[in-house]
Amino acid sequence: MKNLRINTSWDDGAYTDMKLLRLIEKYSIPAIFFIPAKNQERNVLGPKDIKEIRTIAEIGSHTYNHKYLSGIDVDDAVKEVIDGRKYLEDILSENICHFCYPGGKYTYSIARQLKPIVKTARTCYLMNVNRCDRFRIDTTFQLVYRQKSSMIKQVLAFAPLTMKPVLLKLLCSDYSIAQLLKLFLDYVVAQSIGDYHVHLWGHSWEIDQYNLWDEVEGLFKILGQYRNYFKNYSESVTF
């Protein structure tokens, strides 16, 4: 029997998340926003905006200061996760159990330390459609394009074996994220047996920086063709 779950997540808590939220609401896209308390790279949403997002989407933690955990001491990394989670819980008065590593950076030592703190932790690895360790949850697509060499490495490392030749051929042409998304969705829908998680993620500030709002709306329209498989993040990452 096939089990397919489709959802999205959005990192960093930038002000442009509110513009993205309107599109998510318009197309009823399942989403979780991973929000830090602070970020030295840009301003982040305040409590009022976080509460508004929560009326439409899920909220996950993203450390307190948006620090890359692989570059700091393990004890400091744990404190970042604990403090970031508490910040959101104090605002929302609810349990925040899902976490995303800033930049996708982590170590196995840090992942082990998170087990009593959060329920799941998401990475930034791409091209995966299968569930894995709940403290190293991979993804399928990033909205903003990576360098072709990086995409090829991700395909070789994480894509389903039977899809690798098709994906590599596509990556050697002028491709779009929409083509990749449709390819993956059609692939998993065609399977009669399996447990699949198609997960799209990105940053609203990158969407704004590269003026990709029309592209995002196009992707959401594609996703809407598969809405029978929509699941919220909490349902999708239950192990």
C-alpha cells in the first residue's frame, strides 16, 4: 500500500514570511515555519506576526540566535535549541516539538543530544522522498536553485535509485524546479507500494530577493493538483 505525504517548510522567520503566508492561505498549502528568536543576518518576525502565522500554519524552532550548530560547542548548541524552543512556547503557550538546523548544519553528537529536547529535527539535504531518522529529516526540493554540481551530488546521494538516470538527464538540460517537482510527484503517485514524503522548503527572503513570487505561486498551483496527499508536518514526520 502507498502512503504519500506532501508538505512544505519555510526557514528563518523573515518579515517576508507574512507575504508568503498569504499565498499559503490562498492555496491551502500545508506549511511549517521554522523561526529563530534573533538572526544577525536580518530582522525576524515579532510575537504578533508569529501568532498570526500560527492561525494558518505550524510553527517550529530554529535556535535562539540562528547559529550553525556544527560550528559551536555541543553544550552551547543544546542551549541554543532549548532557548529557541522556549522563546516560541512563551509566545504561543503551546508545545513546540519540531526543529530545523540552521543552514542544515549539525553533527551526530548534537543530534543525539536533541532527543530529550525536540521530537524531530530537519536538515537541508535534498532529493529524498523517504522517511529516515527523526533527528535527520531530509527534504526533496529547495525553492532557490543550487549550483548544478551541488544538485547532481544530491541526486546521486539521496534520490530514489530508479529516478537517478532521469533526474541526471534533466539536470544536464535547462530545467526548472517546477519540472523537478512534477517529476517527483508523478513518480511517487505511480508507485503502488511505499512510504513517501515529498517536502518543499525555502526562505521567503530569498523568494523576495530573487523576485520568485510568481514561480512560488506556480509551484503551489502544481502542488494543488495533488492535494489529496496533503498532510501537515506533524502528521508527516511521525515515526
